[in-house]
Amino acid sequence: MYINKISHYIPDLRLDNFYFSQKTGLTPEDLYKKAGINTRSKCSAGENSNTMSIKAIENCRGDYPFPLEETDLIIGASYSPYDTVGTIAHAVQKHFQISGCKALQVSSACSSYVNAIEIIQGYYATSHIDFSLVLATENNSAYNDESDPQSGHLWGDAATATFISREKIGSKSLMIIDVMSEGLGHVGFGPDAVYMRPLDGGVKMPAGRDVFINAIQFMTMYVKNIVTKNGFSMDDLSYVVPHQANTRIIYQIASNLNYNKEKILINIDKYGNTGCASTPLVLSENWEDFQFGDLIALTVFGGGYSAGAMLLRVV
């Protein structure tokens, strides 16, 4: 399988640490120390997971790797959808008038993007499908309590569109060498550590320390596992793309891996934690900088818990 293009949409609105200082009573300096975030992206009125996903596709400006009408499978990946009945996938299908394709939604919190790729891998193995589209999107602000001093300052909004094909298309693609994931609901606080309940407080992280510890442990482990399984070493990696949860988590992973932190790709300082959209957003923003032959490890950890990784080669 090949990722032939990733495009993204980020709302124009930014909320800085001074804004959250007024909301939470914490100083801007303390807020930065907590997660390494300077600003967060936030949807404007009328924007949501569906509209952002559509804009992420439109931001390709018609330069699609394959005709949209030939898409066989659309997967929406999100824990913060606008609608759980008419899903992100169905909204995109309607907007672009894509007939004859499968449309569905997947959620494993911040691991949802990797799970969507795994689902496509399964479809490619068992069905006649050639062209797939993954919309990894989070509208955290729709469910966020900005006055919550524990996690209200963490979240950002963003959408990404990943175009995947069975065969390579175009001059540059990311070959998916391997993808793996695991549900971890039995670990630590599991489903009670971080959750999103629309009618019961929205998105909350009551067990932040447990999330911190397990995110470091499992994202580190998954990088090591996927690299070793495929016959590589850490020295072979050009970049590591971790879920953008917290810069302290990210730099601890680099330390655990004895890996150069300058080769860890980060955007949380600009956008906040954009959930499952964070890793494809990093890939999209750095697409032009990737060189042929680069080996990239992507690692994720989601509330619930869940974890996963992908190994990618620029071809």
C-alpha cells in the first residue's frame, strides 16, 4: 500500500497561553511547562469535523493522486465527530458525490488514524479495492471545557486527508512497510483515564499521570518493535513522528530510544493536541522535506487505551 498524498486543514483561530491563563488561573509559563504548547487551533462558528474534512480534501486544489469519483473506500477517523450517524465519511461522500464506495467511521481515540490504515490493509487483502481515503479529524473545541486546569488547555482542532492506493501513483509516495496496533483497555486506568462524553463534561483527562506514563512506555515500545520486526535499527530511521500529546512525552520517548530529538517531528507547540489528526498532520506539513529513501516511524497512543505504529519508506 502507498500513501500518495496527505493534505490538511487547520482553522485560522489560535488561542494562546494568556487566554487559558485567564480561564484556568495558571500562569502562561506554567501552561507551557505542562505540555510545551504555545497556541492551539480552534474551529470558528459553523466549522466542525465534517466541514474541516471537506476543506482538507479541497486544499489539494484539484491535484488528487487519483480521481475522487474512483474512491472505493472512505474512512472517517475521529473521537470528536459532528455526527455519529451521518459520519465524516458520509459527509465527504455526499459533498464530492462519490458513488459506489464503502463509507465508515473508526474511533480508538488518538490511535484512530493507525487503525484506519489497518482496516484498509484488511480490505486490500480480501476485496477488490484500489483507492482509499482516510479523514483523520478532531474538533476537540466542540467538547472542551476551557476552564479545566488539568486538560482544558491541551486541545486543538485540525483535519487531514490521506490518499491511499494499492499501487504507487505519482513521483513521490510513502510506502507502508508495516502497520500494527493493540487495544490496551486493561492497562492502568484504561477507559477512565481520558474520555469524551458529550453530555457529561465533554473531553476530560482525570488520570493525566497514568496517561503520561503509559504513553511514553507504549509509544517507545512500538517504535522499537516495528523497527526491529522489519530488520532495521534506530540508526536507520530518518524521522520519528509521535502522536502530538505533550512535548515532555515526546522528548522522553526520544531519550528512551537514544534517538536524536532533532529528528523527532513536532507541531504541538503551534496547534495543541489535535488527537488522531496529529500524526498525519505532521506528515503533511513535512511532505516536501522528505527525501527519497527516508525511513519514517510513526507511533501513537490513544485514550482508552490503545497504541500502534507504522513504518514508512519514501519512494
